[in-house]
Amino acid sequence: MNIASVIVDVPAKQTDKPFDYRIPEGWLGTIVPGMRVVVPFGPRRVQGFVVALKDHSEFNKLREIHEPMDLVPVLNKELLELGNWLTDHTLSFKISAFQAMLPAALKAKYNKKVKLAQGVSIEELPEGIHHYFEGGQSIGWEDAVKGGLVPVLQKEAAAGNVEVLYEVRERLGKKQIKFVFPLLSQDELRLALEEISPRAARQKDLLEYFIEHPDPAEARKLVGDSGFSPSAIKGLVDKGLLGEKELEVYRDPYEDREFPKTEPLKLTFDQHTAIAPILSSIEENRHEVFLLYGVTGSGKTEIYLQSIQEVIEEGKEAIVLVPEISLTPQMVERFKGRFGAKVAVLHSGLSAGEKYDEWRKIQRREVKVAVGARSAIFAPFENLGIIIIDEEHETSYKQEEMPRYHARDVAIERGRKHKCPVILGSATPSLESFARAQKGVYSLLKLPDRMNNQPMPEVEIVDMREELRSGNRSMFSRKLFEKMEDRLEKKEQIVLFLNKRGHSSFVMCRDCGYVMGCPHCDISLTYHRRNEQMKCHYCGYESRVPLQCPECLSEHIRYFGTGTQKVEEELGKLLPHARVVRMDMDTTGRKGSHERLLKEFSEGRADILLGTQMIAKGLDFPNITLVGVLSADTMLHLPDFRSSEKTFQLLTQVSGRAGRHELLGEVVIQTYTPEHYSIELAGSQNYDLFYQREMMNRKVHKYPPFFYLAMVTVSHGELMKAVSVTEQITAFLRARVSEEAVVLGPVASPIPRINDRYRYQCLVKYKREPALGENLKQVLDRYQKEDGSGGLQVSVDLNPYLLM
């Protein structure tokens, strides 16, 4: 097999296929599918993925692979096949699918070295390569290639003696820490101890320490925690009694945290009933999709933990997906507490280096469980026993750029390959999943009651129109304010939830009604109080706040809408003694800040937790007895057919934060549309009735789960060009779909211009259109050729979650 088929890193229609390259003599047998290689492509060299090996090619003249980039494949056979599935499923390029599966550190610019694996001495290597590893213990990749050492090093890598380091130019090496260790045996150290002069008392202490603890110790901790002096260490190193060496340690984002070990809890009758079919599908190696529908606080996590325990005992691995950063601190604690060091955590709060290290733990089979956000679904496990998606209704499981996959679809595809169960858990399942469970496509498991039989919190809905009529102009209704004062007196905790960030939504002139908009996008600018700035949340444009209206020069400029900063100020005025923790995109931007703020709240150093979406899910604090939703309507009026569903889910999730333990909980929902069924039914936490009402609406308007959707978005710098291309595409699709399908458009996108590009779209609603994928591919193929810097951009999103 001397020819490799390579997918090159050039995302374009013409290059979206394997190219054949000859494998140079010296690398025959060492280059295998799943490895990355550098290949000549036109005048330049690019990275590519080897997808197959073969004996002959239909082309006579083949160029040679320039060099391999890996000693072991970064994508296993299953992930390579998954890449093909992803490409068909999302109409993306193969290279985008492969890149999506790797941590960021493997996509950047790289400096590469080969070094001795930990604990391996030079003597264990073949003689010819000893001198390369003397002193520095690593060899640059270029030197290895020039010296023709790759085949030898490959054999050594397979034996575990050497490994490749990717040093991304953003300084992504492996983390090295200096360790101190005894060079002599304990008996020899005891003899040496007697020879040290009594004046060197510190050296004596240190030597006694190493006689008792002969393992290597971290130099930093010897000096800091144990109180030995650096000069004592140096003195003993100079005497030849101790040695120093740099050892690789993983960057562990949780190294400062102790996770108290937890034991499995005794399951309730409902939990027993729910977990039984999951355990039997694990034992029988049977792929089945379970929808675990349990009210907030009903003990879904314990079912996850005990199912994973079963999987680990069978020698298999587990992937657990949780929505973005909101769930990590408490979730990590639960999983690390139960499974300790067997857990790798992947989420956006980690640095590129930490992510790379966690990914390597999985690849090297050092862990059994991966807990993470959306992209953790690609964890490179080879023997999966279960995949769990918590809060399965969350829209963050859908990726909005290429490849536009939904983690749930990928999970089900991997579950099928590994013959293992997939659990989708939620208190408010997405309509699509619940409908599938009703039809028997998924198996429905129910947890109808809270764990300790605590009642669901009492919910009151307050009509803010009545408050205005009675002269209350505050953002807190009288009812909510009274309850807040009451809780502060009782020393109980409060959560206030607001559905957006920033201080005010927009700035408007009271005299002429002018609203300050972004010059590059058709959207109003958002006011941020902290630095007195107006920001566009779409293209990043910023400007100062005007002192007078640019249109009529009036000075009556006012801020409209409510943001978290504004609520915090108002709380400061009305309840000056209350300690408030604010959590939104602005306060949790820095690494670790999320965890720090939650810790402050959980330790009782704050009375009120005020925040946006990120506080709605997964938080479990015993002392929260009041939840206030300040504006229930903000999502209802978005141009999105899922807006009622999202509102219902969010309100139910937020309400679920109250009264989860001994103390009873209350919820106050403030709204201007109290009669809307999604708000009414969230108040009574009645998912089943909501499901029926919403399904009727969806059926009438031909939306999922009754129809599938495909959205084509066209953008161009010139308005007429965007319109005419969308018209052509709409006509092309209309002529090629069946009577049953509906093609809507062309129509301007809800945000018609972003970054000086006009946006138009066409929406296809369909049930069974076997040729639609092929037709959409033709559309992309035709228009992507024109794609240039100021040119046309056409994108297709199958089953879109954002219609904006």
C-alpha cells in the first residue's frame, strides 16, 4: 500500500474529495488512515487527513507526501466514518467535519518535537538515535525528518518510548514542573545524614524528609507548603544526594479543588423503574434511545451516575453532554466526586492547553468518562457504553457554523455504531423528542415527582400592566418586592432572572423617536453602562453614547429596556443592605469567574443571585426559596416559531431552582402577557398540556415535528444581487420538490443586514423529499464558485435552530 488518499485543508467545492499521494519509501507502513500529513498542493504545502491507503491510482504522475504530522492517528476508524456521515448530513466539506472533531490546539500553527516518554531512559532506545535525546531529551520534527528518523521513531512511539509534542506557536507545549528526588537509596541517605554538619540543620531536615518520602516531590511545594528552603535543596543537589528534573504534568483546571468522594444513593421506586431498561440495554449491548422526562429536582443525575457506573464496570466508556458553561462547576463536582480521576472535562471555560490535555487523556485511554459541552460528542473513545445528553432541549447543542450538526443526531449515530444506549434527559423535552417518544421511536422514561417528595414551588404570575396602571414604575412588582424583603429578613436566598445582557436595550430620543442603530447592521445598538458605550452584538461595532439626538439635536436622550446592570443599580437603591452577585456575559468573561461567583453565593456570602440564561439551569442550592423572573416576555416576541417553546422551557427551568431541599420555594413571574399559554402553563409546570397546545399550532403552520425544515441564506454587499440570487434559488427548489413541500421566499432575514452585507432567505418545509439533499448540494456547488471577499455567500442549514 504505497498510495494515500488525502482530504486536504482547502475548504472549497473543487477540493472536497480525496487526492492521491505517493508515500515515500522511508514511511511505508508508518502512514495509516486517521493521521494528519503535510502535502504539496499547487504551489504551497497544506495539512491533510489520510482517509485510506491503496496499491494503485488512476493517475500516473503522483506527488509525494511531504511529511507526516502524527506518530499515531488523531482520528480513529469510527471517527473517520463519522466524518463522512457528518458531511452528508450537514452538507459541509469533509475537511470541516474532520477539523470539528479535534481540539483547537491541533488546528493551529505548530512547532513539533519528539521527546522521550515519561519514565523512559535513553538506554531503552536503539543506539543510532541516542545522541539526539542527550541533554535536551527532545528532537525537533524537522531534524527527525531530515535525519530520516521517522520510521525508527514510529516504532518507538508504538512501543510507548517516545511521543510527539505539538507546540502550537501560541506557546502550547506540555506543562513541565520541576521535581526533586533522592539519588541514593534510603540506607545510603541515612549514612549521608550523619556526615552532614550540625550547622546545616535545614539540609538535615530535608534529607530526613526524603528518607521518609522517597518519591519525587514538586520543588514548588517543598518550598511553599513544606517550608524547606531553596538553598537547602541546592546544597543537597550540589552534594550529589538529590537530583532535579522537569516532569510533564497535565494542565488540570481542577488541581486546586478537592472533590469529596460520593457514594451511589438509594434509588426511589420511580428511579428504579426508569433505570431498569437502561441497564438492560447496557448489558445486552443494544442501541436504544431513551427520553428521560423528569421534573426539575427528580434525580435524573443519579440515574446518569449509576448507569455510567455499570458501563465502567463492563470496561466501557461514557460521554456526558451538558449545555455550555452554565452546568460545569456543579456537574463536574458530581462526576468527579463519583468517578474521581476517571473523568475528563471539556468546556469553553478551559484554555486551549487544558482542552488539549483533557483530550489526550481520552485518546490515551487514561479516563473513562468525558463530560463536556457540544463538541465533547466527538471524544475519541473506542469502546463507548453509553452517551447521555442532559437538558436535551437546549439550543446550544446545535452548531451554527460549518459543519452545522446537532449533538443529539451525532450521539444517536455513534450510539448505533457502538451498539449502546443514548439517554436524552430533560424536565421540558423539545417537542421533536417528545413526539418521537410518543410514536415509540424513542423509549419514554418518566420521573413525575421530586426526589424527597418536595412539592413543586408555588408560582404566581404578576401582570405588569396592572402595576403600571396603579402607578408602580419600578422594575419590581409590589408582590415580588415584599417577598424579597421577607426573604432577606429570614436570611434565605433569592434568584432574580432577566432574559438579556447589557444595561439597556436601546437609546431613544424622547422628542423625535430616533433610535441609535448600527451603521453596518439593521439592528439597534445596545447600551453598556460600565464603559458608557453603545455596542452592536452582531458585528462588534462600538461608539460613544450621544449627548444629543443626531436627528433633531434634542437632549432628551433616554435608555429603554432593562439589563442586568440596571437591575443591580436599582437593587442598590431599594435594598442597600442586600449583597448581590451578578452573573452575565460581562461578569463571567474571565476564566474561573463563573465558578468564583457561584462559590460566593453557595457559601452564603450573597443574598441575591441576579443573572441571565446561565443561571437558569442545573443550579442546586438548598437555601434558595424565592425565584423572581423580571421579564418573561422578551423571547415571546422573537420571529421564531420556537419562541413559545423556549419561553416555557426557560420559565420551567428557572422555577425549578426554588425549594429543592427542606425549605419551600416560591416563584414570581412578571409579564406583560399573562394570558399567553406558555406563561400560564409554565406557572403550573404543566408540560403535557403545553405539549398538546403547541403541537396543534405546529401542525396548523406546518412546522417541526410535523415537517422538516431547510433554510438557505444568501448574503451579498449589494441588495439587488442578494434578492435576485435568492429568487433563482427559490424557483430552482420550487420546481424540484413535491406538492406536499412548501417553499417560502425569497424574504429578507429578520436581521436584514449584518456587517454591510444584505441577507435574504428561503425556507423549505417538507416531509419526505429524498432528492432535496442533492438539490441543495447543487445550489451550493453552483454559487460557491462565485464566493469571493466581497462576493456572494450561500449557506444551507438543515433543521435550523436560529431563524434570525
